[in-house]
Amino acid sequence: MFKLSQMQKYCQTRVITRFFLRQYYKLFFYEGRGNNRNKGKFRVLYNDGRTSERMCYKVAKDYASIFGGRVLDAF
């Protein structure tokens, strides 16, 4: 079993890795796929608690700014 310090290092590494993966996909992967909602991985959580269909990051960001809410990502 992990010691506490090993577990903390593992969790920190995991969080950092997920952060960089998320930024990579936002910049290079999802932006270049167009507005095809079937291939997007992002959704918008609206203020009333509903979520949108899948869409690419750029479109999700626009929807969140227009209708209010926040972007939920694939990770």
C-alpha cells in the first residue's frame, strides 16, 4: 500500500498530467475538427442544470458565453 507521501505525489502527478492533456486537446485536437457535434467531446452545463449535446471546444465556449453556464470537458 502507498504511504501518504507517495499517494500525494501520485495525485499531484495525475492532476498535472490531466491538466496538460486537457490543454493539448483544446488547442490542437478539438479545435481542428470543425463544428461536427458527433466528434466533439465537450458539453455545456447551463444554469438551470441541463447539459447540451456534445460539441467541439470552440462552439461549447461560445454557447457558454451566450446562454450562460460553463464548459464540461471530456476529462
